[in-house]
Amino acid sequence: MRLSRIDNSFVPSACKFQINPRVNPEALSTDFRRTSRTQVADFLPPDTADSLYRSLQLLQWSPQVRVDASGECRASTRPPDLPGPDFACIYEMAAQEPVGSDFSRFVEFLNSPGFINFVEIVTGISGFHWVSGQVTCFRSGHFLNFHSDGYGSKSIAYAFNLNPGWKPDWGGILHFADDRQTICDSFVPRFNTLSLFAVPQLHCVSSIAPHAPTARYAISGWLHRDPRRTAPECAVREGSRAHP
């Protein structure tokens, strides 16, 4: 069933997360259908976003470096060497995301009919079966090279940013490009902002500037149309693929 407005009654009553009722999915739909991407400002109620941000500060982080063309990342126990031409990304991923944490509850919320219906309204695409999720942390010098996410059952990518007071000159910008890698759009990872975009679509995360006073945090993943796999067992941290 698809609705024409946000209805948080489709979110489980025990879930602490709900879409901010001020969000207008119809307006976002116009933007998405023009460019195949959009940003949702003030996605969660402010107090809920603040609580989720604070919980991320308690996580332990594991360095991730993508070193080959296979699309895989490997964990490293030491800081990576200066990146050469074959490097695609350097960032950190939460080393442990315990069941019952705010992060796992947020991914449960993303797998609720309420959120999936919201994305269907915005994108005009239906048939999503489950939503994956991972927590990433980009510090000074971290980056993610251009890639398209053009594999598997992925249909829509999302990145939920939790970066209070983030300024564009700090880097960490989600850039979109055409086939010639000419940048055609850019999303600043502002606090409590959800980015949605169709995949495959060429995108990258620019390097975090040395003068950035804090790390760039995001919860990101994809909405999948593969009916053979369902949430929640496949939802949290599906694989170790790089993502904004």
C-alpha cells in the first residue's frame, strides 16, 4: 500500500525513530524525478537526531581501505600508507554494532513499512524488500573515490548524516558526476539530513580537510529489491562495501 503523505503509524510503536512530520515527500518527489537524487533536511525530530548522534560517539572504529578493483574493503590494524593510484577509499567503520543499540534500532526503523513507503513516494519506485545499513566515520584525509554502486539488488542508496555545524570547506562532500566525471551536483553532509539517490549513479565523497575540527559521521546503505533476502537478518552491515 502506498500513501501520499507521511504516516508514522506504519512505524512499529516500540521504535523510537519517526520521520519528522514537517517533511514534505511530494516536494521531494519533484526534485528526485528531475535528477534521480534529493536531500531531505531535518529528517528526524531534532531531539531524536541529537540522541542518535551522541550514541555514535561511543562506538569503536576499525580502519577500512579499499585496495583493488573488486569493490571489496579490508580492515587494517594500522594507519594506511599514503594512497596510491589503486586506492579507492580510506575511512572507518564501526567495529561493533550490538543488537539493541540506537544504530540497530535505526536500521529496524529503515526496514519499517513507514520508511519504505516514504521512499516509494519520493522516488516513484516500488518493490523494496529490505534496507541495509552501516555506520561510517571519515576523519582528516579520508575519502571515497568515484564509483556507481552498480551491482547486486541495490536500487536506491541513502546516506543519513549526523554532523553538527558541518561546513563545506571541511570536505566530505557527496559529489555526483556524469560519465566524464564532471561534477554536476554536490550534497553537503549537514546534520540530520538524509540523501537519497538512484543507483547506479557515479558519486564520491571528497577528502576531509586537515582543518576539519571533527569527524564526518553517516549511516548509509541501500534499499534492495531482492525478494530472496529479508530484514532484519541481512539488514545490519550487509558486507563491507564502501559507501558515503
